[in-house]
Amino acid sequence: MPGDWELDAALLEAWRKGDGQAGERLFDRHADAVARFFENKVRVGAEDLTQTTFERLIKGRDRVREGVAFRAFVLGIARNVMREHLRELARGREVDPEVEAMADLAPGPTTAVGRREEERLLLEGLRRLPVNFQILLELHYWEGLSGRDIGAVMDRPSSTIRGQLVQARKLLRDAMEEIAASTELLDNTVSDLDGWATELRDQFQSDRATDTG
């Protein structure tokens, strides 16, 4: 879940004043979220994209606006990094994230792997959505961001986020329906999206801790 806003604000203020340890604590608090952002989108290079995101964060730390959650600011940078990566995948062609999906731009398995059939179905369903809808759902289910913070990440009014989440959930169900091995598997996944998403989030965090430990 998102970190405590007041703690992030205090750490950011200290970092801006030259406290390197405060900056390290901010990185530690939000590194998992940035890694998750890329894991179910790219086949290779998630670590490089994560590193690029934090490099830009260092340069742009003074641009964090009052009232904007630090995690939302960091993930907004990650989204911009992702948009640039999409152009690379498309060999310089401008990609429309409202229409095109990661499953088409980067087909094949990603670094994200579910242990249960429901988790694997959810991961693949997300990758078949237009990129912006995939991001919306992952910010909601994995990061637990508010509509306001999702709006900050996506650079759009928070008043539109609720309706877009409804649309994204419908698109996700349709995508999973096309690839589900059985109606039972589809129903099990759709009936507890929050639960499966939480399990995946915990699994990503555990796997990353093992990889970096």
C-alpha cells in the first residue's frame, strides 16, 4: 500500500536539504512499486527502466508538488520512461497507449510470473489491455492509489479516473474471457480480483527481496 504521506514529505524535505540518508530511505520505500510498474509490461530490461526512473527522480526531486503523494510522483516518472520505451519497441513509431497493448508491442513472457492459474490469467489479461488501462488497474489494485493520485500519475483529472476504472475492469474481463481455459477459472479470477492482485503484489515483493538480498 502507499507509504505514509507525512513521512514521505519529511524525508523529501530532508533530502532536498542535502540529507543523503533521507534520499536512500525514500528509494527503499518506493523501489518495489517502481519495479512492479515495469515487471508485467516488458520482457527484458525492467531493471534498467527502474534505474532510469530513479536517475530522473534525483534530477527532478525539487519538482514534487505540495499535496502530491511522493509515490504518485515517482510512478509518474516511471510512466514517462515507459512511454519512451514503447517508442523504442515500435522502432520510433509513436505508440497510442489508449489503443495498443503490451501483448502486441512486446509479445511473450515477462518477468512477472503467477504461481496460480488465476494469477497467470490476470497477468496475461492485463497485458492484453491498452497500455493506459493496464496502468490504471495496476495502480489501483497493486499500489492502492487514490483516484487523485492515479490522476497525478496519468496526468489527467481525477474526476475521470472512476469512470475509466469501470471501463478498464470490463476490458479486463473481456480479455480474460478470451484466453481462460474454463468458465470456472474465469469466474474464480473475476470474483476476487482484489485477492489475486494482492497475492501477486506480495509475490513480486518477495521475489524482488530474494533477488536483491
